[in-house]
Amino acid sequence: MIVDFILSKDPATEHGGDVAMSKLVMSLARHSCTVRGIALSRTPALRGDEITRVLKPSLDKIALVFGSLRTGRSLIHSRFDTKEIADLIATSSADRFVAEHSYMAEPFLSARPGDASRRLLINSHVSEADVWKETRPTILRLEHRRIERDETRVAIQARSVAYFDKEESQRSVSSKSHWLNLTLPPKAPTDRAATKPVLVFLGDRRWPPNEEAAKRAVKLWPEISNGISGARLLLIGKQASGSRRHTLPSGVEDLKFVEDLDGLLSNARALIAPVRAGGGVRVKILEAASIGLPVVGTHAALGSLGSVLPLTEYDNDKSLIAAARALLLDGYLARECGDSLFEVNAERWKQGAPHSNIQDWLQGK
């Protein structure tokens, strides 16, 4: 079976949680299918892989607004209905097309609307309607209703819609929703008992839920670190543009980008993820599991992964502080939690659970 993935970002040149998960899904699909890609890219001349690239158009805000008003579609679904992508889809010989994000279904529906119920699959990643509702300025939050309507429209037409969160799949309007119950391949684990009392916050803060979570971690840090000698909180990930710089509490360092992320995480005691609004992609949690790094996270941060991996949810400040302090104070507790997480993750990969999950989805089982 030939599968074409329809991508809003070039996996060879762009990064982020959604790109990492798209690459994971594509790599797992290669175990049972011939995989190709059609991608919007800032470097369309790039060659040497199975991706066909189309120049990502610059954003013309005025044209986008008028186009959205004319078609009745939301801004984001209008923006990604790209004619060049649609033309490639129209001439493709693929048996299945996977739209990575609901809005990437639009060029397929423009090119081959009659084939959607047989050939179009959607990997939703995260509901853009929920993201806009929770994180955009007041006037743009109203757009979430139109995005939700568009997500419903494309889901009803598709052969199947997949979600990274079980609860989201159960709420889906699609008659054939699928939970992508995925984990990452295991890497070399670390003896957490030998690490220093270091917490890490990991996330691209250009995405508003991550920015809000980072601020929460910094706010809680004085109580978390109180009386713990040498305790540090490291903030890793790109900072939101235009965000105000505040004086950080003692022990907090904003590293933004680091060259050797694996090396840094191997020397950390735990990952903290005090996310209030989440859903969809949870790459940082999967990365922590792959190396046996304990996680102190909320339900929004963990989602359905708590039913797959030995993870505990901490949904208020008091429990987050207590759990983080316990791990900073006790390296042997961190070793126990990390080893358990690593072993469960490694066994899932050894048994081929992620691989069969993707295969079943693509083949409609």
C-alpha cells in the first residue's frame, strides 16, 4: 500500500512536537507501507528523500481574511487550502492520504472530494479550536467556533480520524476514530540516583500553553526548592516573541536552546510539566519515558499516557510542589520512578505495540 502524508511543515528542516510526531508516524508506517510525503516547505528545492516539496506561501493577512469570509471557512483552514498541494494530490497514485492536522485535509477535499471516504485519513494532532479558545486574544478566541465547525466537517468526510489522546478519540464525530497509542523507541537510561537536584521544563514557549506552563513552574519554584541545597530549574525551549523578561528566582536558568539536549536530560532528576491546557501531542512526556526521566505533570500534560505508562497526575499547586520536592530530595526515589517508566516504555516498543497501532489504522482495522 502506498501512503502519501500531507504536511504543513517540512520534516527535514523544521522542528517541534508536531513535526516529531509526524516523523514517528511516518517511520512506523514504513514497516508495512510505502511512505511518501507532500509538504509545504521554505526550501522547496531540497531533494534526497521521499518528500515532494511546495514553497510555503507567505501570509497575506488581508487576502486570508477576505478568502475566509468568502468561503465561510475558518482562517486556519482557509490558509492551508493550497492549490499547489491540491494539484499534487490530484495526480498522486497513493492508496491512502494522511492529512497531518485537520486543516491539511482541505487541499485533499479540493482535489478529490469524492475519494475522501475511501482514501483520506486525518491525524488531528491537537484540536486547533481548543488551542484558539484557550490561548488567543479575546477577539480571535471567537474564531474557535468556526475552526470547530471545520474540524467537524472534514472529520465526517474522512475515512478515519486519529488522535493522540484517548479522550479526544472518544469525543470524535468521526464514525471511525482511532487512538494513536504511540510511544518512542527506548534510548540509553540514566541512573537518576546519581544526578543532581535539577528539574527541567521542556517546551517551545512560542506555543501559548507551554509559555503559561513555564511561568507556572517559575512561580512555584521558590516553594519547590526551599531548603534544598543546589536545586536548579532549567527552562529549555524557544521563548515566545515579545514576551516580557522578568527577573528569575534564585536557581532558575532560562537556557532556551541547548546543543546537547540528551546530555542535559541525562543529568536531570525529573521533568516538570505544569500544563493547564493541553491535548494532542505530548512529545516531551514520550521523550522522558524513552530515557527513564521521571515526570511531574498535570492531566493536561499527560493525557491518556497515564493509562499506558506509570505516570501520576498532579493537578494542583500543592501536589505539584510536593512531588517535585520529593524527587529533588531523594535520588533513589527518582531512580525507582525512572526505571519503572523506562522498562514499561521499552517493553511496549519491543512487543511492537506502536507499530501495529499504525498498521491497523492505515488498513482500517
